[in-house]
Amino acid sequence: KNEVEQSPQNLTAQEGEFITINCSYSVGISALHWLQQHPGGGIVSLFMLSSGKKKHGRLIATINIQEKHSSLHITASHPRDSAVYICAVRGRKAAGNKLTFGGGTRVLVKP
Amino acid sequence: DGGITQSPKYLFRKEGQNVTLSCEQNLNHDAMYWYRQDPGQGLRLIYYSQIVNDFQKGDIAEGYSVSREKKESFPLTVTSAQKNPTAFYLCASSIWTYEAQYFGPGTRLTVL
């Protein structure tokens, strides 16, 4: 079993729909990252969080440390949101602080 | 503009040849990283460097080598010992190892 699991693997939505991507992890962490990878391959860091909730524009990220679970929400989705969304967790100091990545969720938003 | 550059974007090499991928950053970041991405899999850490003249093996370092002679540069050499070198390679940097990482555009290496 992977240390970081994302669901769903693929998601298709109509423009304007609310999208939720889930990330579950099995190890103790110091922080969780949400990343966005566009078709060209470049990766952009969206959020880094260790508790609670963060919001940036139409994107909202939440984390529940006790349940080892995080969600990324996209409100009023748009075709330009089409990308692969990647969850990554940073281990605690004893684990060397390295990032462990989920396999990604491919999102397609249709006009 | 500050950022991370990787060159080239696409690289083709014959089997058995060593190849070096470039990664440069002008963000004044101390930490730099190399990741490999294969289809359907998460990114995997090859090597990372927390400071100039120091680097550490990641999870899949076999068949790769790096150097960190300058703060701005962290080149990755894919040697002939790497069994499956065809992949997408991403370089990243962060202020230090505990902070958010900034990624380069990636280099897609194809070994023929």
C-alpha cells in the first residue's frame, strides 16, 4: 500500500461544477502540499498546510491531522483548471523531511 | 524574473551514453532536488542538496550522480548504469529543506 493515496485517479466535470479531490496518508507528517501539474509538465505549488484550511481564489485545501486526510476543492471549475493535482506529504524530522508523493488526480473540466 | 530553469526540454540519447541534465535557479535557495516521474506514478526523489558542496541520495539514486559546486546549479547525470532512464525529470528548489518547493519545467529524457 502506498503511503499517500489519492482519489479519484481521474475526474471529469462540467464547467462551473464543484470539484473535490481527496488525499489519505499513512505516516506521521509535518506538512502536506498540494501541487498542480499542467499538460506541459510544469508543476506549481498550490498550498502547503499543516492544520486547518487554506483558501486561494477558487481553491480551498483542508487537512484533518487526526484522520490523516486532506481535500482539495475547486469551486466554480473552469476548463483552465484541467491539470493533474498532486498531493505530497513531508515526513517528520526523524524521517528526514523528505516529500512523498501521491500518484495524482487527473482533472478535466469541459466547457 | 526569479525561477528555475531546466534544459533542454526534450533530450534523446542512445543507450549506453551518459547524459547530463541542467538545473539552474536564481531564487537564492539553499536546497535543491531532483525527481523522476514515470507515467501513472508519483514523483520519486533521486538526489537532494541542502547546501553547496553537499548532497544526499534519495529513494532511487542508483544509476544517477549529481554535483553542487555552486548554489545556483544542481546538474544531474544519468549514467549508463541506470536501467530504465527514459522518464520525465523535474528539478526543484526551496529556501531550505522544510519549506515549499518551487519546480522547474522538467526535461523529458528518451533513451533509444
